[in-house]
Amino acid sequence: MAKKKAPEKKPNVFVRMGKGIAKFFRDTKSEIKKIVWPTPKTTFRNMGLVLLAMLIVGAVIFGLDFGLQKLFGLVMNVAGN
């Protein structure tokens, strides 16, 4: 007859949680070391591109809004007569 093995005793919940938290911080530290930060020149160039894109999108939205407002006003004047 085979002997039954005693179930392995798990460490206490606080020990397991502490190991998990320690692993999280070790992994976070190793990931932070992999970050490559952009140079100031690259950052300012990208900022300029973002501002230019914002101006273009704003102009397009303004144009659409203005055009549709005029079209709506024209339709309402024709329908009211």
C-alpha cells in the first residue's frame, strides 16, 4: 500500500503577499531601467508638430461649423418663406 504524502503547508498569507509586492517592485525597477527618454530637441520638435496638428484640426472644425451654420441658416430662410 502506498504512503500518502502530507499536503505541503503554504506560507502564511502575509508572507505570500510580501513576496508578491517585492516581486512587483523588482519588476517595476527593471522596466524603468529600459526606458529611453527623448532628447530636449526631439521633445520640442514633437511639441511643435502637436501644436501644428491642433491648429489644423481646429481650422477644419471651425470651417465645417461655419459652413454648416450658413447652410442651415440658408435652408431655414428658404423654408420660412
